[in-house]
Amino acid sequence: MKLDGVKVLDLSAFLPGPHMTMMMADHGADVIMVEPANGTGEPTRVLGEKTPDGVSVWFRNIARGKRSLKLNLKDPDGLGLFLRLAESADVIVEAFRPGVVKRLGVDYEAVLKRNPRIIYCSISAFGQESSLAGKPAHDSAVQALAGLTDLCRGSDDKPTMPNVPFADASASLMALSAILMALYRRTQTGKGDYIDLAMYDAAIAWTPNVLGPTFGENRAPEPKQMRSFGGSALTNLYETSDGEYLSFAGPEIKFATNLLTALGRADLIEVAKCPPGPEQAPLRAYFAETFKSKTLAEWQAFLEPIDCAWAWVRSLKDAFDDPFTAERGMVFKDADGNRHVGPPIKFLHEPPLPNPDVPGFGEHSEELAKTIGLSEKAIASLKAKGTI
């Protein structure tokens, strides 16, 4: 697999870092979860719904295929163990508040002295040394400050809570991209690097498609008038007579022509050519009235042969129950029947091989301590005082 031989020490928790390192594990990396010796470890072990075997669904889908090291970094012996492991690591990922790794003694500078090839990625809300570095925040706060929550407005034109942790997700993908860039560059220079990855930066970087009003006209966007959020008649949601919803996602004129011709309203094609916003209001009103006249099943049968971009709104359960999701390998079952979210990155010649095993808290602590040459007596001492 692409990442065979790559060793990762993961100090992060929750979603951005752990999800990213799980993707690395799916492609062959040896990922070691360094979990705090606090009785719980990774917080998602106990968060949310659990499958019948008692494992958190969240944890199962960020921890598979990893090894778990229970470690008290505040104990000098625990710190020493970590730094010994770091000497042979390729990547370290952490997501503490800025300054915490320095206080713990596991910061980039401390590791660099022992391993100049290390690629060290710090994921934080607002960056390591910015004016907001000390501000506590999770995904929703980052999205709010990045202007994304303001774009998510309901029918009452008020901001709504984001349903997808976009700041987390974009940070995860940006971190993976940065780490892979650094790994490639290291093959040429022999040197590692430090990555300051801010969730704010990652989220706000994904706004080019909605920046027209802001950069072009120096004003805040009006989401309900914009192409992506309801201003376009053919990028919009319409309710059917049975309370379901159709989603149209292609404002191209060729799609509008095909749909309106099939509906017997070719006269509205010129309206579809207007810019998103008030000028398309007559077309939006026509679609709203028309699609409310029949059931979803009736519209599915009608729309199927028409070349236009459309779908229907369904629940997350329906999406994961759809055989298509399994066809794409995006859901699979382990030997015990537990479902897992599949790996999205697929190579032709070296496909991912996700290991569905979920590590127990500290399951590999002794094993990892032995890899750095600690004796049985030393390991027993570390266990006795709760360091591992």
C-alpha cells in the first residue's frame, strides 16, 4: 500500500486529526494513538451511540487499524518513552490548544533535536501564534467566524447551526495534503517540516464559489439570492405532494431546456437564462407549484429519462442502506457484523485495506514500550504507577 513503512504518532482527538490518520492507516501507515492515561483516553470512546458490542460508532470510524498507547506525558518516564518513539517516527499529529505541547515537552523543537526527518502537524482552530490562538473553539465556532454559518440560512432567513462539521473536515483533508507534500519533499531533501494547520484557514479557503459579492462588490452575500443557496431555480429544493423533496443541482441552460421542454413550459427557458436572484423568481414559483402536485415516486418516474441534474433528499440511514454505497466500498461490515464507513481514496494498483479492528484503551502500550528497548521490569514499573 502507498503508506507502508510510514509511522505516525497521533496525539490528536475527536475528528480532524483522528479521521485523517485513519485514512493513512487504511493505506498502510502504522498509526499509534497516544491516548492520555486518564481512564478514558480518546474522548470519542464514550461519546454518542454505541453498537451492541459497546463500541462508540464515532470511535470505531476514526480509530480502526490503529495501535493504542496509553501514556501519561506529565510523568518524566512517559515523556521519555514518547520521545524515544518519536526518534523513529515519520509523522506526529497534535491538536491541543497552542502552547500545550511546549508545556508537555513534546513540541516540534523537542522532537526535531532527536529526529530531523520528522513531519510535525499541529491542527488548531486559529493557528499557533495568531491573535486568536488562545481562543477555545470547536467546528461550529470556527464556521461562524469564517462566515460559513451566515450562509446557512433557513426559510426564515436566519442563520442555522451547521449540520456538517465542515471546518473539521476541511482541516482533516488539508492536513493530509500537507503531510503527503512534506513526505514527498523529504524524499528529495532528507528533511522534515512543521505544519501549522488552522481549521479557520482550511474552512475559509473553500469559499471561491460564493466570494463574488464580497471580492467583486465589497458586500456581504445574500444567500437566498445566490446560485448555490436558492437564488437559482435549478439549484434548489422543491417539496412533493407527499412531503418529500426533490433537489435540483444543475443550472446549466441545457438542463433547464430539457426539463422545461418535458414539462411543456419551453416559454420559461428565457427566465432560466437570467442571473440567480429576483429575476428567476417566476421560475422558482412555477417549480414549487408544479412539483407539489405529485408524489416523489411519480416525479422520479417522470424525471428519470430527462437529462438534467436532479436527485431526491433522503436520510443518512437511507444513504448508507443504498446498495450503491456498498458498491462504492463506502460501507462495509467486519466479521462481527458492525458497519464501517469505507475509505474514499481508491488506487487502482494499491487499493486501501482498512483493518476494522478497534484498539482497546492502551492495548499496545507494552508492545510499543518493548520496541524502544525497555525491559520487562521497567515496563512493569511504568504500569504500576499508571504511566502506561
